[in-house]
Amino acid sequence: MTCGHCATAVTNELEALEDVSSVQVDVISGGESSVHVASAKELSAEQIRAALAEAGNYALSGTR
């Protein structure tokens, strides 16, 4: 992600997932941006990948 528009697209798709209560995107221009998601239930990597694909051409590089 390189801009606010990208961050908004990703935030909207992740917030649409069931049980997600908040999403925080830290955009790092020219680097890997980080996304923090708070959810009542654990999200699968596939759920996250699908939301990122819906938002645009974004990839999941790691989870914690």
C-alpha cells in the first residue's frame, strides 16, 4: 500500500469480515505496510487473503 486510498480499501474489506471490531493500517511508502486487525474470533489466512484480493492487488506477507 502506498496511499490513503489503498488503506481505506483494505480497511473497508477487513472491517466487513464477521467479528472484526477494528482495523488499523500503517502505510509505509516504498515498504511493507502493516495492518492490525482486532477480532472476537481468530481469522484464517484465507479470510484475510480474500479480503485483500477484494480490496485490490494486495498480498498477505505474514501474520501474528
